[in-house]
Amino acid sequence: MRPDRRTENTQLRNFSASQNVLNQADGSATFEFGETSVMVSVVGPVEVQMRDEKMDEATVEVVVRPDKGVATTKEKLLEQTLRTAIEPVILGGMMPRTLIQIVVQVLKDDGSVLAASLNGITLALLDGGIPMKFMIAAMTCMIDRKTEEIVMDPTTKELENAASVHTFAFDNLSKTPHVLLSDSAGEFTQEQYFVCHDKCYEAVDKVHGFLRVAVDSKKQKEYQQLMDE
């Protein structure tokens, strides 16, 4: 039995999401893996400062705010990782010399916050009508230090026993795995890395399915509101 009462190491926590949750942003969303929860806002395309201006594409800025206290090196590293993953997905060439600002507010971190943030960013960008090449979805797994078993979507408590932690992100169009993010930390073999890759690829398919349902549900709700007016 796992700390959050899941019975299998392959079992994922329940997903939960909503879009259009902030009035002041062009796009916004929340995403949850069980107790892990993030809120993402997107502003843009807006005017960009001259020093950050790119002549042929949009500038993408990612800000991460922790659930408690002020941002530390951990959040700065997370910002860099998220921007590296999401920047190639946005069709920035359609919006040259503008700024797309993404703010990730961590509401609660109970493990897999990097994956949750990426999934929330996808929903917020879609909500804001930002053009994208494809949808990106992510999943985290770990290798248990004692048993060497792979544990999917680990909690903070489980991560205390991790020999290594791996987060992968994939698109929703490629027939074979197209890695958009590979973030690994700890000690592991090449064989273990590829097993983690394959298991996360299988799990991400469920996330993509959930994201599609969330977007379709929002569209249907908006259409119903238009019909009722």
C-alpha cells in the first residue's frame, strides 16, 4: 500500500483540471495530480521590453511562485526547465516582437510538480488562444532505492526513498515517442532510464486523453452559454 492508499506502483493519482479561472489573464488553468496542485496564468501576446525583443518570434517568459515563502534556486531551475520545454511548442513566429508571460503558482507540492506545471501550462495556453504546434503532457516516475522498482507519479513521502527521479514530456501527434522534456536526477543505469521513459510514455497517453476531455468540456460549456444568451 502506498502512502496515499494507491495499491500498485503503476497506479496514477486522480487528475483534476479547470480552465478560465482568472479574469485578469488572457488564459488560465489549474491542474492537479492528487494533492499536488498548480495554477497557471498566461498573458500575451503583449508588448515586450526592447532588451528582450526577438525580431522573428515571440519572447517566452516563465515565472514560478512557490506555495510558501519567496522563490529560491529551486524555482529558478524549474522556470528554466519549463521554458526549455514549452518554448519550442509555441508558434512564436506568428507573434514576433511580443511577449508571452507564463506564471505558475504552486498551490501544493506533493510530488510531480514539474509534470503538473507542464500540464497546467498546456491548458492555460489553449485557454488563452496561443498558437501551438501540438499539446504537451508530462509524467514523473522514480526508482525506489531499496526495491529498485519503478514508482509512477510519486508523492513527496515516496520521493524520500528515491534513488532517481525522472520526468518526461511528449507531444500528442507523433506515432512514436517524441521527447519534449527529459529531466532526470539521481543514480540510475541506462537500462533503467529507458524503462522509465517507456512507462512515462504509456502514462502520458492517459494525461493527453484527460487534457482533450477538459478542453472539449470547456468548449461545450462556452457553446451552451452562447446558445442560452
